[in-house]
Amino acid sequence: MGLKHHTIILVPHSRAKFRKWTVSTRQLLVAGLATLVLLLLAVASTWSFFFTTIDKAQLSQLEAENLRLREVNQDFETSVRELNRQLVDFEDRTRQLAIVAGVDGLGLEQEPGIGGEDLLLSDPAALSQLRDRAEFLDRGLESVGAELAEQLQQAAATPSISPVRGLLTSGYGYRSDPVTGQRALHRAIDISTSPGQPVKATADGVVLRARRNGRLGNSVDLSHGYGVMTRYGHLASYNVEPGQRVRRGDVIGFVGNTGRTTGFHLHYEVRLDGQPRNPLTYILDKRPSSS
């Protein structure tokens, strides 16, 4: 049979009176259990403290990361909306240029716009749509640009200025020939001016001929493309050669009276697809004065 009571003796030092306590086994068990519970509570508190601190730090980091992601997402959505607005503006401008250039069938009016408060969230295909619209717009601009370049080239190749300043002494059409006096078709205009005046190319082109040409004397023929050709006759001299490229306004020769003529003047012709045209309709700047 086990002891039911225990004696605890405390001896401070050799001369001091010792102390004695008598405790029961039950009291010892209760004290032991109490100590164990306190130890477990201390361990649990320590565990809870450290892990709660870690969780709070992680939570704070996650909240900061989420905030940063929301800001990035908001900036991204703002950028996409701005891109969409710019695309709409570019499409409108391209449509206007297409009208000016005479280009049909670009189909820009069929391209759907995208928008709304939840541009990216509500429409996962928004970025793909923007990319497709940008590519479509690029093709449209390329087509319009090519057409405008062609029109500019054609405009540069169309006679539009007076080849020389002077007095219009003979217009296009039937007239009494100044040498024979007989009625004949005059397929050009004659501009009388002082000898040696510079004669200018009336459009961009290539020199076809620069030579002595029978009744026209010294003459220069320019090919401008698109079926357009101009001729400059009775020149005192010329300063271009066949195959040479010239620009509108370049000096190609000088006024003279070579060939069959009654005085110093320039014989100026315009032909379209080989057929003579009235040169006055191609002079958009100051026309020669009528006699």
C-alpha cells in the first residue's frame, strides 16, 4: 500500500532550523497537474504569438501586393481606354483621308468600338479586338497613303503653270496662218516675249527630244506620264538632253525665233494620249495676257 502523505524538509544552512511540510499524494498530483497545465498554456501562448505575428506580416504584404496590382490594373485599363479612343480618332481621320483619296471599301465603319467601365473584365477579347483594329487601320492607312501618293505624282505630272511670261499672240484653234495667210488649225498657243527669256517645264517629266525640229526650230518635248506630253518650240537654245528628268519650274530652254516664225515667241503645246489639248486650260497660275 502506497504512502498517502509525504514530508518535505527544507534545510536553509547548517545552523538554521529546518522546516518541514507534510503533503498528501492528492495534493502532489494536483500541483503536478497545475504545473503541467501552466506549461502547456505557456507553450500555446508562445506558439500563438509567433505564428500570429507571421500571419499578420504576410497579410500586410498580401494587402500591399493586391493594392499594387489594382493600381497597375487600373492604369492598364486606363491606357487601353485611351488607346481605344485614339483608334476611334485615327479611324475617323483615315475615313476622311479615304474620301479625299477616293478610296472605297475600307470598311472602317464596320469596325465595332469597345468601352464601358469594365473594359478588360467584361470582355476578355478586348485586347485582341484592339490589336485587330490597329492592324486593319494600318492596312487602311497604307492603302490611302498609296492612293494619295499616286494622286500627288499624277498632280506633279500634270501641266499647271505658264512656261513663260508674256503676251498671248495666238490662241488654240483655227486661225489665219501668219506666214501663208490661209486658215489653219493651230494646235498650240504662242506667247510673245523678249528674246532669251527662260522657258520652264510646266510639270515633272522626262525629256523625250531636244533637237532641231523643222518649222518649230529648236524644240523640246517632255513626257509627263499618264499620257501627257508638252512641246516647246522656236527656242533660241535648250539646256536639257533626252532622258533627263526635270521638275516643274526647271528651265529647259530660252525664247528665240528659230524655225518658221515672224518674231520672238514660244510655241507651247499640250497633248493627251497623242491628241492636242488647249494649253490655256492647263495654266493655273497667271495666264499670258491677250493681245
